[in-house]
Amino acid sequence: MSEIFANIPTIPYEGPKSTNPLAFKFYDADRIVLGKPMREHLPVAMAWWHNLCACGTDIFGRETADKSFGAEKGTMEHAKAKVDAGFEFMQKLGLRYFCFHDVDLVPEADDIKETNRRLDEISDYILEKMKGTDIRCLWGTANLTGNPRYMNGAASSNSADVFCFAAAQVKKALDLTVKLGGRGYVFWGGREGYETLLNTDVKFEQENIAALMHMAVDYGRSIGFTGDFYIEPKPKEPMKHQYDFDAATAIGFLRQYGLDKDFKLNIEANHATLAGHTFQHDLRIAAINGMLGSIDANQGDLFLGWDTDEFSYDVYETTMCMLEVIKAGGLTGGFNFDAKTRRPSYTPEDMFHAYILGMDAFALGLLKAAAIIEDGRIDRFVAERYASYKTGVGARIRSGETTLEELAAYADKLGKPDLPGSGRQEYLESIVNCLLFS
Ligand code: XLS
Ligand code: CA
Ligand code: CA
């Protein structure tokens, strides 16, 4: 088979001094960091949709990138050409995972039976491609937003027939995920939300979403899916208000409906910032609840109120991300680069530059997070900050042995507490800068 990216070599690691645009400067797969190779810290995945499907359209303009890969678009030949391009791309970059939506893989037909037949054909082709490589599926999902039938949501639709089509797509996407050895299955509730409460029964809709998720768990387990299900929170866009607003909201939902044993979260950087949080905040909330499963590794633009899905370059953000991931003991999923090149970056080389940028940014984040941990000053400061709970009344509060009356009597006796110790934020920020830039 002829090469699709014929002028692009396998991307080598050349180190920070390299000026070769087609080389990694920081992502060094074999380098040992905190006792394990970088590639194990960073299971990076290609997002089928952005990398192989998206051609730069926006609401004001047509495609700028040609991703026909030598085949006529809208055909199964094109679907297969995308597989060929995707595998060549992943192999040249040393990526070991991909993520997909059902309709990223094949053109959707009018009749779901024909779409499913096409999905069988393409997944056979992908399986064949996987042989002899170490490339695997990170997670699969169903696109429950694009088709007009989902205008009012999928599981949250007012139409029971639409609910059935969502169920049928989830069932098929689970079949594909299992067939391709996927580690996870994602629910991103894109249109599971509302525009106005004047026409919406929120409780009814949330119960229906939970019902679909329960059926997905039952079916997935029955066909041998042992991985995690994930909710990917996002507060808005396309809907004005989406039910899976942020990590805390999604965790509350999973617990309320008894889904928390089978589900974890897939935290996307750009979605956290749209919710008014830092990426690190949502990672921490997921982690402390035992629900940090996977990451959609990208970056938003804080000047814009929508999802820009940029490749990460902000090393401060990737460092804080990697700190959370290391402290959580790693991910059950991985780092899906749910990111697209900017519209004027339309050439095949740009696709490679983008992954080099993103992988280098997370590799640097990993190295810097390891440096912060090894330095130890920040961890020691945080531990010391709560030292008043180690002995005396503080220890009794922590062990649950005390009462409101006892604490009130203690306060009476004291008359007035000392001020709590300084938060030392500026000092801590300067430590981070020293470690980042030394
Ligand atoms: C859209 C989401 C979507 C999910 C998968 O904003 O990021 O791409 O990751 O459906
Ligand atoms: Ca995403
Ligand atoms: Ca996104």
C-alpha cells in the first residue's frame, strides 16, 4: 500500500535543542520518570473525528483541509482510506491508541441497518490493520448529537422513538468498542440538556438518561466489556444548559442513580474551563472521588466562551494536570487528543506538528510535575498547613469523637483563636516558577 504521508518520516526524539519541526523535543517514550517510562505515563490517543474527519469548516466558511486521502468522500473507500491514513499517522508518531464515534468511521446511511453493516465492514478492516501493531482502541462512543433526530437530546429526548435510536447506536458502539479491544466507553451528553425550562421536565429527562446508562452497563457487561464507562462533563455548547455540567455535577448524578461503580469521568480541559473551573480543579474533584478515569487532552481559549479544542501548549496547565494524574496513581484510560489544528493550519504537516506540540507539552508537564514532587516543598507545605488537626481538639474532630457542645466549650475557654497560618500563595507560586524554568 502506498504511503499517504509520504514526505513525513517516523517522528524521532531529538531533544530540546533540536530545530527539526518533525521531531519531538521532550516526548521521549523510553525515558524513565518516577520509575516508569514516559509512554506508560502518557497513553496518548488520536481522536478519529478531529484528525481524520474535520476539514476546517466553521459557521462562516467551508473546508480548508483536504482529508480525502485519495478516495471519494462519502464512500466506504474513503472510510478505509481514513483507516489507512490514521494507522500510518499513529505509527509515525508512536501513538498507541485511538478514540472514535460510530459515525467517524463510516458515512451514516438513512437506514440504521445499513449504517451498522458499514460499521461491521470497517471494524473488520480496522481489526486487520491492528494486527502486528501495538495500536489499540482507548475508547469508543456513539455520536448522539449530529443527526437531526437528536435536536432535543438523545436519552433526554421527548420522543421515545428517538430514545430507541440512541439505544441502538449505543448498543452498536459498545459492540465495536469490545470488538476493537477498547479500554473505555464514553457518554458525552452533548444535547442532554435544555434551552428553556418552559418546555422541559428536567427530572424526567435525567431519569431517562440514567435508564439508558444502566442498559448500557448491563449490555456491555453481557458482551464481555470489562472497562470503565465514562461521563465526559461539559457545561454548555451545543445546549445552553447541559446536565453533565462539571465533574462534581456528574459525580452527584452517577451516585444518585446508582451508576458510580461502573462509571468514571473523562475530564476535558476545555470543558472544565467552560464551566468556570481550572482543568486542575475538575481533575482533582474527579480524583478525590475515585473517578478520574481518562482525559481529553486539549486547551481552550479563555477569551472565548466556546469550545476551541486547541492542542495544548500551556506547560503550566499540563504540569498541574500531570501532578493530579501522578497523585491519583495514573489513569484507567489515557490522554485522548480531542484537539484540532486551527483552520489556516490545513496541510498534512500541520497534523503532525500539532501532535508533536501536544505530546511535547504533556511530556514537559510530566517532567515538571515529577520535579515538583521530588522537590517536596509544596507537598510539605500543604501537609504542614493542616497540622493543627494532628493533635488535641483537631485530632478529635478528624476522628469524629467530638461534639458541638465540646467544641463550643473549647472555644469559650480559648476566648479568641490565633489567626490561621499564612497561605503563602506567592511563595508557592515562585517555587513552581523556579522548578518550571530552571
Ligand atoms: C465535544 C466533545 C466530544 C466528546 C466525544 O465537545 O468533546 O468530542 O469528546 O463525544
Ligand atoms: Ca471531548
Ligand atoms: Ca470539546
